[in-house]
Amino acid sequence: MKDCAAALLENAPLDPRKLPNYVTGMVLGPNDFRQVLEHFEWKHRNANLLLHGAGTVCGLKVSALALPGGTDAEIYVSAGFAITPRGRWVRIDKDQCAPLNQWLQSQQGLPYASPGPGTHRVYVTLCYNQCLTDLVPIAGQQCGPDADNRAPSRILESYTLQFSWSPPPQPLEDRARLFGTLMARIEILDESGSLPAVDDSQTLLDAVRALAQDPLPIGSLPGSLPGSLPGSLPGSLPIAAGPIKLSALDADATIREALTIWVTEVCPKIRPAPEAEPLLDPAADDCLLLAAVDFTVGNNGQLSVAVDSLGNLAPGTILIDETQRPILVQTRILQELFTSGADAAAGSPQERTGTVTITPAGPWPQFQTLQATLPTTIPPDAAIELSIESSTPPLLGATPATTGNLALTLYRATGSLPQPPQIAATYLSAAPALTSVTVRWRAYQR
């Protein structure tokens, strides 16, 4: 699916930082006008890519439809807009389609491209393309051939839609998803001004810094391994599964440092290499993944197509997977998501968590009650949940004689002035000789 063929012009590379300085009497040539275009297009491409990213912006839905006769299926791509991995706009002004089995048969003569019987996957990719159009007369040699007396007067920005056995590289998309996964796992602990029991800040920063590796470690992408859960990070990155715990004292500084590492270390490593002639000879690798298509080839080498009584593809015959497609949503939608989340805060629980450690002067006597104060920042109307996180020695022993029992009670002071909640811990056992206990608190506010 391609609506034009690219053509090239022999011209010297231009420095995009330059702009013509027009003065009276200057003789202008093609390079002067190209310099203006290249300067502003360079800024435009960088603004798209570095400030927004690459991905589908609107439309470009991929779907499958059975063709009459039940021997082939067409893959459809609807009209729409996208920004390519080099920051260029691509517009498909009308729906496009291609017969999948016809394409498969055209691969028979190509090495390593003819699939045998079984289940296979191809990728639908969208690439930036351009061609020269609108021939106009130009000054040429007298009695010369017509080809020497005409030249294209326009550059048409276009596209190529194609099937591919492998997806196009997506260095920015892959790392952006991993970075988002890391940020989503952050859990901020309120330790009441004391040193945190656990601090994963350096581990987080090391994991963000590892995103600058190219290529990424095998298996590090969410969902890249069979059976892996979306959003999981296998051990190839320097961080274990589970929450990333940061102290409330320095969580803001740690997150800002993580963002700084992304901007200063990761981004320079994954941005596309410069093109020699971006305006007239764009790189051929400016491609965007739209979808993966799963299908089955029969023993006769033909696409297996199953249809129902209405001639529609039966469920499961051809599967379209768009989950790995990069997408860009409008700023208005991001604003609505942000404000809706804030507006809904009153109806959704807001959780804060932290720990307090209770330590008696000596071994904890049976039936003795000790108290601890929770942070003053907990709202008076918050629901508080208490649990024992650890103790020395462990309360759960190997035998009943070495197993202890501790009762936790929450007290809230009443009065005109707000008072922090209190925890009363009563040791109910004679053994083991308990010397300390750490209590995890979780506060929920609606």
C-alpha cells in the first residue's frame, strides 16, 4: 500500500541552524529557499519528537475482513494521523487495505520469508515517504529532450503501509513504557521524621539509568516474555519485583533526579541518528508500528480463513494486536484525566503508609502495654489500619512455646485541638522475650 514513489535531488547538505539573511541585490537560488524550509522543519520535527514523542495521534485502526470466496482476508487501516519516530507528521486521508494471503504468496520466492504450516505473525507498519510531483517547464537547452526542460515543482509528503515479519525498532516507546512502569511502582513511606527502614532511591535511579542501554537487556520489556504479566520487570534490569519504597523525606528529590537522568542520559542515547538530507532524502527507517496480525497457514501453504454464515471472519481466525502500538493523546485528554482524578479524590480512598517501632526498656513483660504516636500529618477523619510488620525475635516461632501474641489498639484523642492518633501495644505472652516490634500503619481518606 503505497501512493507514490520517492525521488531524490542532488543537493549539498544544509545546516538546519542557519537562516538566509536577505539583503537588497542578493541573487537567490534553490538552496536559499530550501534553507528556510529546512530550518523550520528541523525545529518542527524536534518539537514533535522531543517534546511529545512518536505514535498514533488519531485514527489508523487496524482490522480484518473476509473477502468473498473465503480464501483470503483483507487487512484494513483506517484514515488518520501519526507522528513518526523522527518527528514527522503522516496523514492517511482515506482507508487503505491489502489482501493478506496474496501478500503471503508473493513471499514464496524470497529466502527465509515463506512460512510453513502453523501459526504466524506479521506486523503492520506505517513509514514516512515523499515524492516529487507537479512537473513545470524550466529553462533548458534549445532543442533538448523534454525531460531536460521540465522539473517537479512540489514535494508531496506521503507514506508507505506495509507488512513486515519483524516490528520496526521502537527505542523511545520501549523505554517510555519501562520508565512509566518504574514510576508507577513507587510507594512513598511516611516515617514520622525518622530514618526510613527501607530506601530504594538508589535502586530506582540505577534502573532508570539502565534504560540508556541500547539494545535493552533481553526480556526487560513489559509483556515481552511468554506468560509475563503486563508491567512486570524481569530481573534483567537492576531492580526486583514489588514496590519501590521511598521515604517521604526525600521522595520529591529522588523523583526529580530520576527525571533528570531520563532527560540528560537516556534521551540522548535513544534519539534517532541525524539524517544527511532530511528535506529531500529522508531516512528509510522512519517507521511506526500499528499492529501485529496473527494468522494460520494450512498444509497447502494458503491462509486459513474461516467464515460464519454471514460471510464474516469467525472469531479467532485472524487476531489483531494493537497493544504495542505507540499512541499520543491530545493535551486536552491529559488535562481531563488529571482534573478528573483530582475531582474524584473525594470519592476514592487516598492511602498513606508508614511504620513506627516500639522498643521496651528491656524484655517486654507479659500484659504490659506500650504506646507510640502516629504522624501528625494523618487527617483526623482518616481510617487507619494497623499490622505487625516485624519483631525481634519473630512472634511466630517454630513451636507454641516460642510463639508470641501482641494486641494493637488505636486511640484517637478528642477535644478542640487536633491530636495525633496513638497506638497501644499489649504483649499477651510470656515467651518469647520480645525486645522490639515494628507496626505498619495505613491511613485511608475519602
